[in-house]
Amino acid sequence: MRKVCIQVEQSLGERLRQLLIEEELLDIEFPITKKNDLLFFPLRYEIPESQLSKFTHISKELKLVEKELEPFNRKPPDLVTALEGKLPVPLIESIPHSLDIIGEIAVVELDTPVTPYESVIGEAIMEVNSRVTTVYVKEGGITGIRRIRPLRLIAGKAQATTIHTEYGVQLAIDVTQTYFSPRLGTEHDRVTGLIQPNEVLVDMFTGVGPFALLAANRQPVTVYAIDINNQAIKCLEKSLTLNRLTGRIIPLVGDVRNIVQERLVGVADRVIMNLPHDAFSYLDVAAIATKKRGGTIHFYGITSQTQSLEMLSAEVLAQLTNQGYKATIQKSRIVRPSAPHENQVVLDLQVIPE
Ligand SMILES: C[S@@+](CC[C@H](N)C(=O)[O-])C[C@H]1O[C@@H](n2cnc3c(N)ncnc32)[C@H](O)[C@@H]1O
């Protein structure tokens, strides 16, 4: 494409470049080219020769010349732009349903009508997000005791492991074998921001250990990080090395009920119990893990059209009373929507045996 450029001696190029930027004249979509000891600065629009006088204090040798230039290959600003012309317009508008970026891996939810275009969509996701090298599509909901979701590769490298950075901490994750949601980042940060030096924590459903790792990175604490999924604990062990946090976190594989009953009764200043869909089954375990003088429990649950936050709070307090604890709610909040008409919520509870 033909572009009008200002020609200048190389030694004066930087001064001219600064001035052209200030005047908003430099076209940054095109390269500055060089021939012998001359530089050519592409302009956003044509100017008359007379306007060169603005810059003649830099050099009297400035000239306007035309050059054949190719624009830089800039990545599209968003997915809709990247997909323009590649699939029917009405379909583009519904894409994607949801997109999570975990390290170098994108996990996308797509509606059935776009299935024939899924590899095109995967490529476009990589084009827009330059760090992404692998794209998986969700093939169902989160299920089972390990809380994992079936995924299918639609673009890029077949690689399920990655390193995701959350608040300066590197988290090793296998997206096909472990639970992880980048949407919980703010909550990981909030809870670990409450922790005091030298606390003992029990992270009952640690997964790949984001609460445990952020806590140990922030404060000198001892964290018992428990999960029934061996792969999740392997990821946590890798992160301990990556973040040089070995020693502050004790990773434990197994059923939390057995582990707490066998070795963690009465040890914790703080218990984190993030298993929202089955939280009530383990509230007694959380309570017995707290110290005799009392402790904090971060209880994650689900509210819905039939279970309001008030109802859930009342149920939690009633269960703790029945178990012989005096409990107060220090804070309650919606963490994120978890399904249509459902929210993941958290109660920060202070409990003390009666
Ligand atoms: C929602 S995920 C963990 C989330 C994690 N705390 C985070 O913020 O990313 C729940 C985890 O609990 C684990 N789990 C489920 N039942 C368990 C049990 N009875 N004992 C120990 N871990 C369990 C699952 O393997 C899963 O990794």
C-alpha cells in the first residue's frame, strides 16, 4: 500500500519520531523503514510540503516521499472481530458462552449450533489471546467427588498442564484432572488477606491449593492442605517447589473426614471448606478441626430460588448449635454466579465450643 512518509537522516530520526507522535501524525500501524542512512516515517494522512516547516528546526533536509509499505500484522481486538467473515453473523453474536483462561489454556463453553465451527473459534481465541496455545471446549458439567469436568481439545497443542499465576503465586494445574476456576481469584485473595502471622490453617478441599499457596506466600503460617484427588495434590507439590514454599504447607491425600479425625482435631485457627454442593455434610468436620478456644470457618455454599442466603445462614447456625458450638456470622457474600438462578456464597463464621 502506498504511504506518504517523511524522509530524515538517521541521526535525527528519534527527535522527528517524538515530534510526529506529539503531533499525532505518525502512523503506528506501519513500520518505520530505513535505506542507507535515511529513515522514512509513515504518516497517518497526507500533509502539504509547506507543513514540513514545522519540523525544519530538526533538519532542513526533510522531504515528503511515497513508499510501498505493508501494515503490521496486528491481532484482532476481540473475538467478534477475529471471527468476522468466518461464520454466520447471528452465530458470532452468541460466542463464546463463557471463556476461562488458565495459564496458556483456554476453556470455552459453546452452544450446539456453533459445533461445526468449533476449530475456527478455537483458532480465533488463540489469535486474540496471544498467550493461549491450547483451547478446550466444555463437554458437560462439573461432576464426581474430584469435581472435574469433561473437556475436549478443539485447537492448538494437546496439553492439559499449565502454570497459572494468581496474585503473584504460580499454580500448577492439570485442567483435565483437577478442579480450578480462575473466577475464584478474588475470593482466594480476600480470604488469604484476613490471615494473621503464625496461624494454623486447614484447607479441607484444597484442589490444586490456591488458598493454601496464597496464604503461605503472604504469611508465615502452617497449612494442612487436604484433597482426595491425588493429581490435585501432585500439582500442589509442584507449586510448592515453583514458589519455594515447601515447609509451610503440608499436602495430604485422602478423605478429609478420616484425616481430620485421625490427626487434625483442635489444631486450626482457620478452616477453609470450599465444597459448595456438599458443604453441610462436612460442617461437623470443619468444627472439630478448630482450636478449643475457637476459630474461623469459611463456609462455601449454594443459594438458589428456593434457598436464600438468609435460609442458608440459619441452617448453618442451627447445625453448629446442634453440634455444641456457639457460632456467629462475621460476613456473608455472593462469590459468583454458579448456574442460572444459583450463586456460590461464602459465610465467614466465628465458632467456639459451648
Ligand atoms: C471445589 S474443588 C476445590 C477448590 C479449591 N479450594 C479452589 O479454590 O480451587 C473441591 C475439591 O474437594 C475435593 N474433595 C471432594 N470430596 C473430598 C473429600 N471427602 N475429602 C477431601 N477432598 C475432597 C475434590 O477432589 C476437589 O478438588
